[in-house]
Amino acid sequence: MRHLRQAEVAARRCRRCCHAEGEDEATVLTDVGLFSHTVAALGFGALAVVLLTRRAQSGTSLWLIAASLVTMVWALVVVLAERRGGGWQLLASPAETLRSAAWIAFLLAVLRRSWRLDERRRSTFLIASLLGFVVALQLLLDIVWALGVVPIANQPLLASTLVISRMAMAIAGLVMLHNLFVNADPESQGEVRLLCIGLAGVFAYDLNYYTLIFLFGTPSVDLYNIRGAVDVIVVPLLLVSSNQNWASRVHVSRQVVFHSLSFSMIGVYLIAMATAAYGLRLVGGDWGRLLQITFLFAMVLLAVVVLVSPRFRAWLRVLIAKNFFAYKYDYRQEWLRFISTVAGAGAGLGSLSERVIRGVCTVVDSPGGVLFTLDGEGNYAVAATWRFDGFTAAPLSADGALPGFLANRQRIIDLDELRAGSGDYGAVRLPPWAATDTRAWLIVPLTHLERLEGFLLIERTLVARALNWEDFDLLRTLGRQAASYIAEAASQEALDEAGKFDEFNRRFAFIMHDLKNLVSQLSLVARNAERHSDNPAFRADMVATLQSSVGKMNDLLARLSQREISKGDGVTVLDVDKLVAEVVAAKKPGYPQLELTPSGKPVEVSGDGAQLEQMFAHLIQNAIDASVDATAVTVSVASGADEVAIAVADQGVGMTPAFLRNDLFRPFHSTKPGGFGIGAYEARTIVRNMGGQLDVASTPGEGTVFTVRLPIHHAVGRIAS
């Protein structure tokens, strides 16, 4: 008897919800409710009239007019059911069913062209069947309830079924509005935005209203009475947004269809589970509430596990491609995703080879892959793997049948066909690793400028899928793009290696230049020794020069064998007069006409002593080499407030303005026979690294002056070299 009383209470609650209560039940429509529904009837009637008075009408506009008229009728029926009762009460629930169905039909009309329902009869039939079933079920429940043919014991289940179907309609409307808004053309987003906001408010209100009924068993009197006022708020938004070009301005993307379909499946799943939970509560007695909560929690966890499963997502994408679009892929989206994957760099993103594998495999929902590229011996070997655990393969000769087929035909190899002995693959035989590992599915050639840079082995997808020309064309195109990335990376690696050799050669060229200067200095000493060998002072200078030259040669050999010294190593505070005097003294035995004019006071700079000595030695030697008839070469040091100027002047052949402008500081350009042409370039580099400047003034036939300007060191605690 207790269960029977519960059923009677639930039946009365459902009657109140559906406006089918008997004379013993108090009505739930207050004066506020009467006013709000009257306003709703007037508002939607006015909207229909305004739309009808427009000159041009499209199919979409007519559906909007029909939905507005049905909503107007529903509001009037609710008012008449309160005022007159009787048969009007029996019509209230069917009128609400038709109202929701009319707005769903309007949304289908808006999305019809973008969903290509006219061309896809199977999809149209599926959508129409699902929505038609829900609407027909509601109308059937309304009729059965109105006729009173359902036993009292079964009325709670009947009421719950009706509430669940109303929730399903609201969820379907929200999903369709989400699809409509996201895919709207930017030019019409303002109009579509208002439409979506308005109707989303209506469907969300209904979903909340019926969810509360399902959970608590009783409708909210306040929510019910105010429904008319809530709905009429939408009228201005619909009027402003109404546009006959709605349908042509909506473009459906695959991503939105994927999410919309996922949300729809979630809604259907939750409704089904809620129904099952309600049944458990009815039959479970005192344990019903515990069973209901436990069951719902377990089913929600199961839904989350399924939704995040890669297999489910892959299956859903295949389903969408088969039934909703004329083409399998959204090529713009796939291309952007591939470029983003391959071009990304940073921690956790993997090497370029791994990113290439991931970028191609993701397109076909493959869980992993292997990249083969040329090794140092001319064979195609495994360069990288991505989520292809335990895969091993011996290198393939570049002259083999498989690489030859990929290079010449540039075709994708379906290993299933090759295993079955079918397909036009010529002399290609199944590789050993493909025979033992059935996960191997496709081989994609990576061709760049008609050269096979490598190939990609793709693992079998989680969900079986048939391949057609779209798959092969997209994979072939992605293979070409991936090959260009791999070729560019290989070229960059070769350039880096060549750069290291170039750095060694550059250092060797500078050292050879310094060795040439030392040889020139020793040659001068040797020539002067013939005339001054009986002079004890000359002999002492000659011995000192020889010892200094040997030491410098050892230093040059050491520089050749070590890595480039970082900037700032060997920096000290130097006395310019002392440093220049030492260089002049070393050169003077070989060229007695060399003269020095010191500044006459301590002048200090901060720099690398060895490099400065090398630079001054080069400039003085150049002046000596350019001098003719043993003319004088002068070196002068002059200091100012912030800088010191060291001038090296000769009276030699000089240089033309064109040579000064275009060739003097370019490596390997020289006016001297057998010259390296890197001395001036090296000297300017040394001076600039110390924050100074090198100036040159030259007149053909009169001579040249090189002036080195260095900033003076003003620090406390100076040290002299």
C-alpha cells in the first residue's frame, strides 16, 4: 500500500506539471503566470505578423514564422486552460511539445544547407528519426495521459519518461545552437549571436525546469508561472537577428560536429542512465537511494573513461567523415595542425624526427610510427620512433627494391596488400620487420626535389578504416612537406660542420699571415747581418729578435691547436708607449729607418696585450713593405683626454680611394704580390673589440697613415705590462 500511495502522489505531481490535473487538484497558474503567458502570446503573435509583412520570404523565415505562431498558440492554451479548464487543460501539454518541436525544426532549417541534408539522405533520415521519435513519444504520452488509460501504479514511470523526453529536446536544442554559433560566418556573427543567445535562454530554462522536476518530483510554481515572461524576452532578439541569409552564412567545421555529436551522445547517455537510476530507486525499497547514487556515479566515471579513450575518438571521427561531409578531411585544419606540430620546439616536444612522425600519424589517428632516413653508409636506417615500442629493423640498402619503388613511383605502400600479394608494387617484397610485426600498416615516401630523403612507417590505427584517394593524396603531400623539413635540417647540420672547418681555416689563415710577417722580419735581419755582422750591438739585437720570433712562432702553433678564446680572456691594463716601443725595437734591426715618437707620459689602455702587439706589428710591417728606396717609417703616440692615437705613417706607394672603400678591409684582397689580404681586416677587428677605431688616410705615390684610436683606461690601481 505504501508503494501505491507513492505512485498516487507522483501521479498528482505529474498532472500538475502537464496541466492535466483533475478537479481535486489546485491549479498552479497564478495571476502572474496568466499575465506572463498572455504577454508571451501577444509578443510571438506580433513577431509572426512583422515577419509576414516583409516583402521577401525564404524557407528559413517561414520556419521562424511557424515557430512563433506555435509558441503563441501554446501560451494561449496555457491561459485558456486556467480560465476555462476542461479540454483546454488536456491540450496544454501537447501544445508545449509542439512548441519545442517547432523551434527544433527552425534550427534544422537554418543548419540544413551547411549540414548538406539535401544531399545526405542517410544523415537526414537519422536526424529526422531521432527527433521524430522523441516528439512522437511525447505526443503519445500526452494522449495516453489525457485518455486516462494508464493504471495508477504505472503513472510515475510514465511521468518520468515524459520529463526525460522534454530534457532530451532541450539538450538537442542547445547542441544545435552551439553548432550554429561556432560555425557562423564572421559577417553574420552579430545576427546569429543574438539568435543563439535568445533560443539558448529558452532551451536552458526548459532544461533547468524539467531537471528540477526529475530530481525532486515536484515542479517549481515560480519557474512555471514566469515561463511566459522569459520566452517573450527572446522576441526582440529574434526580430533583430532575423535575416533571410542565415542558412547561407553558416559553415560547419568538423571540429564542431565532433564536439556537438559528443555532447549529444553525452546527453542521451546521461538521460538513459538517469532513467535506469530512477528505476533502481522505485524497485530498491530502502536501498533505492543508495543504489541510485552509486549507479549514477559509476556510470559517469564510465562515460568519462570512454570519452577520453583514443579508440572512441578515432571511431567518432570516422563516423563523422562517413556521414556528415563530402570530404574526409578539413584540409586547412589538418595542414595547420601538421605545421604547428612539426615547427614546434621546446622541452617535451621531441626532436624534429619525432615531431614529423607525430604530425603525419595524427592525421590518420595512428598511435605511432617510425622514421627511416639515410645514414652515413648510404642505407635507410631507423632515425627515430614515436610510440612504436619494441620496433627494430635492419638498415635497407638504397639500391633495394623498396627504396627504389618509393623513389621512382612515389606511392604509398599498403603493407596489408603487400602481405596478401595484391596491389601494383612490382618487385617490392615484404621487409623482414613488416613480416614479423603486423602493427606495420603504411609506408609513406618522403620525397624532396625528386630525391628520397627517407620514408615513414605508420602503425595500424586503433579503429579499422578504409583508405581512399583522399587519404593517399593527403599523406603523400604531408610526406613531401616532411621531407623538406628533414632535408633542411640535414643541410643545416652540414652547414654547421662546414662552419667549424671554416673557423679553423680562418684561424689558420690569420696565423699564416702572422708567420709571413715573422718571415719578413727574419729576412730583413738576415740581409742586414751581411753588413753589420761585425757590430756587437747588432749581434745582440739579432739574437734578441731571433728569440722573440721563435717564441711568437710557438705561440702561433699553440693558437692553431686550441679552441677560439672567448671574448674578455687575457684582458689587462697596458702602457701604450711601452708596448709600441717594444714592437718598434723588434722591427728596427731589420729596418733602421723606422722611427718612434712617444707621447712622453704614461698612457694606459685596457685590452689583450698579445693581440695589440700582433696588430701593431702587422701595421708597421705593412708600412715597411710599402716603403720604397728605404724611406722613413714613423710611429707616433699622442694622447688626449679620453683616447690615445697611435699613427703608423709611410712614404710608400699608397692606395687608391676605390681600394680603400671596397677592398682594404675585405679578407683575401691585397695589392701586394703573395699577400693574404687579411691583415687590415684582422687589425680593425681587434681595435673594434677593444672599443676603438681604425682610420686610414692614403694618397697614391705619397704614402699611407694608419691611425689606431683606443679609449684610455681611467680605473684605479692600473698595472703596466
